[in-house]
Amino acid sequence: MNSKRLLSSRELGRWVAAELDGAADSHFICRTITNEIDRWFKAGIPQETLYRLAEEPPQSGTARYDALIEGIVARVFATHAYTAPAWTRQTHLAEAWAPWGDVLTDDAWYLRSVLNTPAELLQKGVIFDKRNLVRL
């Protein structure tokens, strides 16, 4: 997935759907999504290019990953003070999901993760610490 060109959210959505068809590794999928979207942050791309990259992806077949992609893309737009595409507001999980924490039973971990989750993800029911969106 580490191509020189930036992958669009549509291409990323197709890749996630294909990964979910096989033996899905949620940690690998989440790392790949965050690494690719992080490249949008660091590319310093103009608004028109950002909107082209944010074309609506196909549904992955799993609401959790749809919500994750929507939330991360919405976060990119919020970071740049742009209005996120309408499709980023489609999926809302009925039950909270934390991709990195398979179990939400540790109260301290859960509270810290919720407090560090960007609003764009939290509103969807995805607990995803903002530090996961940064590549060193």
C-alpha cells in the first residue's frame, strides 16, 4: 500500500473490502488506513485535491470499517477547516468499537481513549485515539 501517489478514499475502501473478504487482520487494516490518510495530512495538498481524494468509497460490508474511514476522512477535512463530504456522515455504530482495544473493560484505558478520540470518530461510535492518526 505504500505507493508514491496518494490513494483516494474510494481506493482505500476497495482495499478494505478485499481484505475483509480474506483472513482479515484488524490491526493491519487499521494501520494501513491510518498510514494512508496520514499521508493526506502531511502532503500539504490544496483543497481541490483533497476533495478529489475524498471520493465516496464502496461499502466494505462491515459498518465498523465504513465508520472508521468516514470518521478519519471527516477528521482530515476538519483539520484543514474544510466541510467534509456528505458521505462521511452516513454510518453510526449502535455499539462503541475500539479497533485497537479488542475489549473495552479497562475503565482507565477506555476513558483515556474516549477523551483522546477526535469528535468526528467519536460521533460515529468509533473509539480511536488521535495519536493513531500520526505517523512518526
